[in-house]
Amino acid sequence: MYNKRAQAIPPSATLVFSAEARKLANQGIDIVTLVAGEPDFDTPAHITEAAIEALRAGKTRYTPIPGIPELREAIARKCVGVNGIQATLDDVLVTPTKMGVFYALQALVEEGDEVIIPDPSWVSYGPCTTFAGGVGVPAALLCNRGFCLDIETLKSAITPRTKVIVVNSPCNPTGGVFTKEENQAIADLAIDNDLWVLSDDIYEKLVYDTTHNSIASLPGMFERTITLNGFSKAYAMTGWRLGWVIAPPEVMGIMRRLQSHSLTCSTSFVQWAGIAALEGCQDCVEDMRVQFQQRRDFFVKGLNEIAGVTCRMPKGAFYAFPAFDVDMNSNDLALHLLKNAHVAGTPGSAFGANGEGHVRFSYAASMEELGKALERIEKGLAML
Ligand SMILES: Cc1ncc(COP(=O)(O)O)c(C=O)c1O
């Protein structure tokens, strides 16, 4: 017998499709892979140099559990200055963002508590809720409203067992970005119903023709919000496993204890690289953002030129989430496109019931690869 909660956790669909794509590539087939959620850029050199310097300086031992004070200071400064979140270094836990999601739900959720999760949304909120003993309750993000949250739908999802509302803006997989007014409406609901908000701001820097707003900056929200952020997407640092959590004192204490008995601390020299990322020149972030925007414009325009494909212009992150007018579910469609057209995306159903009919393509790839993907998607659809 095994742990029932752990056994109930499904494999990540993105990882399943990445593995499938890799299998075909290993057979010598040229696959355009637009599955993984990671920038295709190298980590900027000054950040890598800071890690090398830290290694040379012998920064190779355990650090304090919540992270080195210099990095927590830098994160708190950024939260206050850029996001208007009134955090001090005591409110910061340095940890990979995904660990932050895990800790936050472990800390907040009691057996049977309900967690409202946008549908569609990133694949890990549901399993982390289940593992904490909670129940994920999907709240529709509506395609015909540009994947905005319908506040009435959110309201109707609240029950006496609701504990947490998950907010992810910019959103993976839709690319939707909540306005300040939408955040305020969610904040009002959270305050009126005494709920927590788990705000995943990891795509904060990747917004196009709009701005990012942190819900924890709104009045009365700091004390009921756990904000997650990190270096992976903004600084092309997915493999470094570095991010942070901002939370009020009591829940922060619990998350630190969780970290003390699991990870202990984030990798020592990587934390020094984090300081270089936050405190160094931010031109690298803007350069990558501009390139993502050019790729978005090219790819989404190309998708909309293919018969049977409709794609909204995403306002953030680096995913296109087109709808396909085909007589097949999104899993079968993604498999067909992979096996017969050699272009890999992630089926929309992996992100929730409302993702059905869509395939997520990451446009964190070169223009050449994106051009090839468009040709292949068109050919793949013509085969049906
Ligand atoms: C919405 C969202 N949150 C969190 C994460 C986890 O980020 P990291 O890999 O830096 O832990 C991801 C990664 O894809 C994501 O898309």
C-alpha cells in the first residue's frame, strides 16, 4: 500500500508530451517542440558570473532556511518599489516557485477545504491542493471574454468550505492578464468571505501592451495573500530553481518550518546569482520581453490565418492558446499534430475542462521554429 494522496497525483501533461516529443526526436525525426514553459534564451552573463564568483568565494554551505538576508532584502526592496507590496525581509522565503505553491497549500489547507482554481490554469495547483487534503473547485475563465475571470462565476464557486482563491496573472496557459479592477473585485470577495489568495505572479515581467498588478498591493490584501514569484521566466533561469514567496508572519512561519524539514534552503551560490539578477541592469529582461512580443505577434497572426484555428492575442506570458474547430478532443489532436505533423504542443484539457478544444503552444522559440510550426499545424489539420 502507498500513500493515497500521493498516489492520486497525476503526471504533469507537459512533461508527458515533452517526453513523447523527445522519444520521436531520438528516432531522428525533426520535431518542433513548443511544449515546455521555459525561455529559450541563455541566462544573462552577469547573473551566471555572479554564481561562479560565489562558488569561487566558497559560498557553498547551508544558508539560513528562508534564504540569505542580502537576497531577501533585494526581493523585499523590489516588492515595495516595483509591486507596491509592503514586504520586509522577514516576509520573504527564498525557494523555487513550485516549492512555494506546495508549501503555501500545505500551510493553508485543512482536510476538505476548498481551493478555487481558475479553469483553465497551470497544471500544479490542483495536485498540490489534493496532496494537502483539499478539494480543487474550478472557476471558469471564459474564452469569449478573453479568458477574464467572470466575477459572478467566482462568487458562485464560494461555499462555507472555501479557504483559498488561486490567481495567476499573467496566466499560463491563456496569456490573460487581470486588470487592477478585476484584482480589486477578487480582493473584495476575499475580504468579504474571509478567504486567502494565492497569487502566482511568476510571469509578471512578460506583459504586452498592458501592465501587471499584484493583488497583495491592494488595501487589506497583504495579510491574506501569499504571493509567488521567481527568476525562471523573467531572467531565463528555469534550471537554477530559484524563486520566492511573500506572506504575512504566521503563515510564513509555517512555510519556513516546512522548508526546514524538506529543502533546508535554496542552493547557496544560486541565491547570490539572484541578487545579481534583481539588482543588476534590467535591460536583459526588456530585451527578452520585446523578442517574446515579436514572436507572439508573428505566431498568433499565423495561427489565425489557418482555417479552423482561432487564437486570441495573449497579453502576457509566452503561450498561444488557440481553439481548434475539429472533430477530435484536444489530447487526440495534440497527439495527431505530434505524430503526423511533427509539431508538439500541450492539449488544452491538461489545464482543466475549459481548456478542451484548445492546444497550448509555447512561443519561446526562434522565429524559424515558429514559422515551421505554423506550416506543420496547417498541414496536420489538412490531413484530418
Ligand atoms: C504559472 C506557473 N507558476 C509556477 C511555475 C513554476 O515555476 P518554477 O519552475 O520556477 O518553479 C510555472 C512553471 O511553468 C508556471 O507556469
